Amino acid sequence: MVKIICGTKGSGKTKKIIDEANASAAGAKGHLMFITDTKRYMYDLKREIRFIDATDYNVAGEEALCGFIKGAIAGGYDNEYVYIDGLARIAGKELKDMAQTFYMIDKVSEMRGLNIVLTCSCAQEELPDFVKKYL
């Protein structure tokens, strides 16, 4: 399952995704990971959630981000939840140009039975069609 949390800048998307990750940690049977591009929220997450700052690995571009996400997931077959805060920001692209990334995320989620939650800085009505199905 892929889920999108969208909203304009400053609308509370990061707080929502952190709250959702922390709530999932209580009942999760598998591992949880949280990928972002800052250490700012590291201590807001429960310790059961693996925190990954993509800037520590110099992830640059959409293809690098796709490979990075797949590599993080491949690190264990017991992953259950993946949270990605600021997907387009990490990729350095606009959301409308990221169809390839969403296709990959959907396929990985389906293949591995993962729950993937993403934040997108965009008003709901401005989301590209390939993203709207994840609302």
C-alpha cells in the first residue's frame, strides 16, 4: 500500500507523517524506517523506527533516490513500513516529473507487501494524475 500525505509548505505534513510512524511502531510486526533529508526530526521518532538521513549518503537525483530506497528496503525481508518525508525535495525534482519514482515505489510496495507513506509539498488539487490514486 502506498499513501500520500500532501499539503502546501507549512501545513503540518511532517508532523502528520511522524505521528503516523510513531503510532505504527506500537503494533508493527516488522521493521519501520523513516527516510528524510534532515536530522531535525530524528528525536521525534520512537527508537524502534530506523531513521535514515539521505544527505548522509549524498543521494542526488531521482535515479539515485530510487536505488537508495530499494537498497534500504533490501537490507531486510522483515520491513513493514517505510516513511519518506519530502520525496521530491530529496530527488531534487518537481513532483510532476517523478512518474518513474512512483511507479517504482508502487511495484516495490506490492512485491514486498510494504506500507509506504510519503509526503508531497503540493495542494491536493495540484497533484499529478499518477499520484492522486494514492490519496
